Amino acid sequence: MCGIVGYIGKRDVAPLLLEGLQRLEYRGYDSAGVVISGRSGGLKAVKAKGRVRELEARIPKRFAGTTGIAHTRWATHGAPSDENAHPHLDTEGRVAVVHNGIVDNASELRAKLEADGVVFASETDTEVITHLVARSQAESLEEKVREALKVIEGTYGIAVMHADFPDRIVVARNGSPVVLGIGEKEMFVASDVAALISHTRQVVTLDDGEMATLKADDFRTCTTSGTRTTATPETVEWEAASYDMGGHDTYMHKEICEQPDAVDRVLRGRIDDKFSTVHLGGLNLDAREARGIRRVKILGCGTSYHAGLIGASLIEGLARIPADSEPASEFRYRNPVVDPDTLYVAVSQSGETYDVLAAVQELKRKGARVLGVVNVVGSAIARETDGGVYVHAGPEVCVVSTKCFTNTVVAFTLLALHLGRIRDLSVADGKRIIEGLRKLPAQIQEILAREEDIAKLAAEYADATSMMFIGRVRGYPVALEASLKLKEISYIHAEAYPASELKHGPLALIEPAMPTVAIVPDDSLLEKNRAAMEEVKARSGRILAVAHQEQAKADHTIVVPKNEDELDPILMGIPLQLVAYHTALALGRDIDKPRNLAKSVTVE
């Protein structure tokens, strides 16, 4: 959570920092702040509760400097306020810190500092770091930061400035991303390449336990214990235009509409028609090892967990390997049995999700083989896993995930097909799935072409205060994800249940004021799903069906194109993204930045 951006060079720093914050606002947007090293010496800070635009309005015209750091916040310790906004300065205004993450022992450290006479200006855990750096007697800023980090427990991505060292910014990482941007006699730092991409595509991503010193014409990296490290810049594949809204009213709408191209991208160069399989060289898993897999465990959070549920179904169905999906946030706390014959798959759009990363680290410690399914090249999970699949969805700026969810499910299809063809999946079935995959972009475009009709249907249900989503087997994860999308951006309460579970309790909730969204594919469970709709109608419930044909028992039906049974969940989720979007639009919600949420969850 939260966004960090910093710059040191020759240019006027304030406009650069504000531009970076605007790019990063999806990571947190309840307060923001900026601090610069003034031309006359000393640090100057401006902070504001609210969005970056509130901060920009407060910055005075004479706010000049060539070095600075800035932050946009998602609150953890302390409510959104001017005082709790970053950067945090020490009592004398000599040290400034911006921080992503959580200091777990902040209360203990704060008590010790207050006992020594330190007066705190905020309720945040971050201010502890500021005072620790300020009180250090070390001679260099690097050593001051190093001393502070020795007593910090928890996660952090930090950037530090000191009035006595105006020629540098010191940054460090442990569990929260920090990316350096390499320019011409200028250097950048950010928590996401989105803030850097319009200025440089040469980046260095710090590892956990690593810190760096940035000067205008140089940078050097080392471990937090002081050992020098070697950092080789990499070229970012995405361009600045990828982060623009591209003529759409919201990023969410843009990203929904990008899905045909995104799916084409994840398939490109991976299909092997000769053997009716796919090439996934990044797995680092040869055929003998693949045949030795006895179980697959998929770990993700939120939307990634839902994609994992569909992925588990695909792996069981195509590769005939027992598979299941579990929230990563729960996995490592239940002392799981780690089996050497189990393949673990970590799923994360950002590749930095803390709960997933922590699960990966625990699994690696116990000797497990772990693959990653991520969108961001070079992210922490991509680096820490044994191999994996990039989903190539492109940048996703809206807080809620749409195209990345779809591409992740397609990536799981590729993985399932790969494992299946190594094992017992026939050439004919491999060819059938490949033909279905190739149809997806055009079929998604066909669904998007009906957006106007879907928007009208969404308006019919926007007055609901609660909604039920139901589906069976392959349809149930679609119901879960659609339910999540609706509540994330419209704030309408929504629940998802297996359709077979209705009679075991949830039917008590059905009434005219509570609509039901039913996922009804043309598969072997069609009549079972129709029976569930009968149960809802018998209790005067309204029904919106997503199906391959008009459903007589539904009040409204969104008809989607038919693909192979295994691939139908991909298509059935698309119109429900549009339903959530247009419901939120009808209710006047802030769609790209829903309340209380942020994009990249790098805290526990």
C-alpha cells in the first residue's frame, strides 16, 4: 500500500514529485505530502489530508529545489489527517522519511523515545523511524539509516533525506517494493515503475534487505548490514502511454475494454500446434519433474485467489492432478504440511502482495517447489520463485482488477494444458482447448459490444442494498469474483454461494428486494442451475442470469458466446465486470479509487 516517489538531479523537483504521486495515487489516496531540500538549505515540507490535488493546491509558488521525496498514503496507524500524512520530520526538521509498510514494534520504540524526551507530532509508526535516524550519532546518512533499521521489526520501503546530507537520498527495502530509476545525471526512486516510466525505462529493483544511496550522477547499493551489492539496470517493457486513460472516463473502463488485446498477448508465442500443447519455458520444470507432481496448491489473495480456484479446476480437469486454491493470508498460519511432491503456485497481480510473498518465503524455507503467476516482470515473487508464467496483462491502474484476473485465468489454462499434455491429455483434447483459447479475444469483443445493453440492466439493479451471486462448480468462482467486484466499487453488499448450497441456509435471505445473479452455462449442470433459479423464483426473488441462452426463469438474461466448457468461466466473468462498473457509475462512486482500498497490498 501507499506510494513513494523521489528525485535528485538538476530539474525543479516539485512538479516531478506531484506527477509521480498522481501516477501512484491508486496505491493510497487518503493523504499526501512532499518534502524538498531548498536552494537556501534545510528541508521544506507540505502535507495535506485527501487526494494529491489537495496537496498540489497547498504548495506555495516559491517551493524550489532539486531534491525531494513524496508520498501518497493508505492509512494503517492513525486516521487520515495532515499530521499523519508523510513525509515525517524530526523535531528540528532536519530529517524526513517516507515509508510504506508497518513497523510491528512501533509502540515499544515510541515509548522508549518518549521516555527520552522525544515529542511525537503524529500517530503513525513511521515517525519512529524519523526520530531514530535523527538521534543516531553515526557520521554518514547511510549509517544513521542502518542503525535505525537494526531495531525496526516489520516491513518497509523507505526513502530518507537529511539536511546535513543534501547531496543524497538513502532508500531501503524489506517486504515493500523500492525501484530506482536511472536517468542522465539524475536519479529517481519510487514504489512502482508507474511513477518513473515517463522519465526513464532503466530501473533497478531492490531486494529485501537491500538499501541504496542515490546521488544526481550515481547510485550504489548494499545490504542493510553494509555489504556492497551489484545492481544491473533492466529495461522496463511498458511505456508511459500504457498508464494513460486513453480516452476512457476511468481506468477500470479502459482495462475492461483492453481484455481482447490482453488475452491475445498472453497467448502470443506460447501455442505449439504441432504437439497440441504450449511452450512455457519460464516454468523451469522438465517433463520428468512434471510427471512427478502429485498435487497442486494455489495461493493468492482476493481476485488472485478466485483466479486460483478456476485454475485448480482447470488443472484437475485437464491434467488430472488433485488441485486446490487457498487464501495465502491463511496458509502460512495453519502450520501446513509441505509435501515434496506438491507443486505450489503463488498468484499476485503486482508480484509484491505481502501475504503471498510471505507464503512463498515460508515454502522455500521448507524446501518446496514454488511457481509464480504474476503480471509484473522482475517483481519480488517472480524473483523468489523457482519459475513461473507472466500473464502479460499490461499495467493495471484501477484499484480493482479486471484484465489481470482474466489473463491470470488464461495463464492457468496454459499451465493446465502443459501439464495435461505431459501426462494423459489426448492430442484431440489439447487441440480442442487451443482452438477455444484462440476464440477468446473475438468472443470477449463480442461481449463488450453489448455494453450499452448491459449498462441498462445494471441500472435495473442499482437500487439493491444486497445481492446474491450463485454458480455451480466452474460457475462458483465466477460468482465469487463478480460478488467481490460489485462490493468493491459500488459498496452494495454482495455474497456468493454455490447454487447447490442455497437450500442449506441462504434461501432465508431471498426476497424481492434482494436480487440474485445466476451463472448458468450450457454444461452438464444446466438443469441443476435451472432448479436453483426455480427455488429463488418460488420465493419472489429477482434473477439476473448470465448464460449461453435466454433463461425463462430469469427476469433478465445476459447471453454470452459459448466456448469449451473449461473456458466458459473466462467469458462469463466479463459481462459481470461491466455490471459492477455501470452499477457503481449509476451510484456516483469513485470507481478507480474505491473507499478504504488500495491497489498493491504490501502490508499484512
